[in-house]
Amino acid sequence: MASIEIDGLVKDYQNRQGKQTRVLDGIDLSISGETFVSIVGPSGSGKTTLLNIVSGIESLSNGSVRLRAGDRDAKVGYVFQDPRLLPWRTVTQNLRFVQHDRSGWEQRAQHYLDLVGLGHLGDRYPAQLSGGQQQRIGIARAFSVEPDILLMDEPFSHLDAMTSRSLREHLERIWLESRRTVMFVTHDVTEAVQLSDRIVVLAPGGRIHETIEVDLPRPRRASDPAVAMLQAEVLARFEVMEAAA
Ligand SMILES: Nc1ncnc2c1ncn2[C@@H]1O[C@H](COP(=O)(O)OP(=O)(O)OP(=O)(O)O)[C@@H](O)[C@H]1O
Ligand SMILES: [Mg+2]
């Protein structure tokens, strides 16, 4: 079972004049098992910085982050805001490129492409796909390395509302099929309610404002009244926090 343990995480950035700005200010977060956790917060509250530190791309100033899978270090996958496919490789070759373990990769690639509904497009090049299809490939690619922990940074934010709604359904389906420990960053509260077991609200200044447990049956439909009601409630709380900032 995978887990993410974040203790007293602090991140300071230094500007050219040597002045320090605190971007994350004492984050404590413990995630274990097949849990889908969303991090929501206004722009600049440190969401991307938090994911970058958890992934190891970025250093931390203080505190600790531990990623474990049983008694070993966890394998981590990262889905960025834009899909970052290699344009000179086909879809299938893009999935092949990220496999550390090549044995059985073809079946794995096909399985995850099928799960996002694009199993028939393996021979296409990224330029021959729509933006939404490219993002689905990006998600299939991340799942195909079968990471213990999956990090996603606003993967749908630059897509239109209809495409992102359908992608949310794809993501929920693929996650239900092959559950992972997920940290999903979004500024979209409604998206967070639809996808998450837990929502962590980051306040400006990089502190956790509150944590909300979401106990609704899956799969969830945006049109389901229980989902819509919780979305409205969380949105109202989010707006109160933003107004107070
Ligand atoms: N490399 C850097 N050097 C200095 N400051 C940085 C750097 N990267 C981010 N910051 C600052 O840290 C703060 C948090 O940035 P971050 O990108 O984590 O926010 P975010 O919550 O992801 O915002 P958004 O919703 O706009 O993506 C911002 O004030 C940003 O200007
Ligand atoms: Mg960001």
C-alpha cells in the first residue's frame, strides 16, 4: 500500500535581491492507500510548488516528504497541465518511451489506451489528435507505468467545459479500474468534488485552510443532485475563504 507523508513542509523562494518569500508554510498531510485527494486553492497558493516538491522536481526549505509503497520507495507518475507528448513519436511509441520496465509494455499500453477510449489510435501522431485526446493519452501514459502514486497538476484546465467533463469521467473510470494513491491539483471546486475522496483547501500564503471528506458513491455524475449539492456547499466555503484573504 502506498502512502504520502508530508510533515511541516515549508518552501521559501528567494528573489534576485535575496529577499525570501514563503510559498508553503507548514503543510502537514498524510495520504495512504487507494485514496484520491484533490488540492484546491486560488492561483498562487502554492499548489504546483507542493506537487513539484512531492515529486522531487523541487527542493524543500524545511520539513519532510516521504513516499512509500510497502517497505520500499514509491514509484511516482506525474501528469502535467499540458500533455507533453513527443511530437515525432506515435501514441504507442510515446507510451513505450516512459516504460522503465519494458516487459509486457505493449499489453499495458494497449490496456490503458483502451481505458481512455483511444485504443484504436495507437498509430497516430500527437498532431493528428485533438487537445482532449492528447490529454487522454497523457493520462493513459501516466497510468501505464503503473506508479504507486500519481500526481496531476490541473490536467484539464486548458480544455473546454464539455471536453473536461468527459475527461473527468474517463479519469474516474480509469482510477476505479486501477486504483492508485492520487494527488490531484485543481482550482475547480466542482471538479474536486466529483473526483475526490478528500479535498484539501490551500489558502493564500500556502497553509491548509480546511480538509473536506467526500463520501459520495461512485461513479459520480455532475448532474447527480447529491454531487451538485456538495459542489455548491464547498464552492460557498471556498468563496468565503477567498473573500477573507
Ligand atoms: N521558481 C520560482 N521562484 C520564485 N517564486 C516562485 C517560483 N515558482 C513559483 N513561485 C511563486 O510561488 C507562489 C506559488 O506558486 P505556484 O505555482 O505553486 O501556485 P499555484 O497555486 O500552482 O498557482 P496557479 O493556480 O496559478 O497554477 C507564487 O506566488 C509564485 O509566484
Ligand atoms: Mg499551478
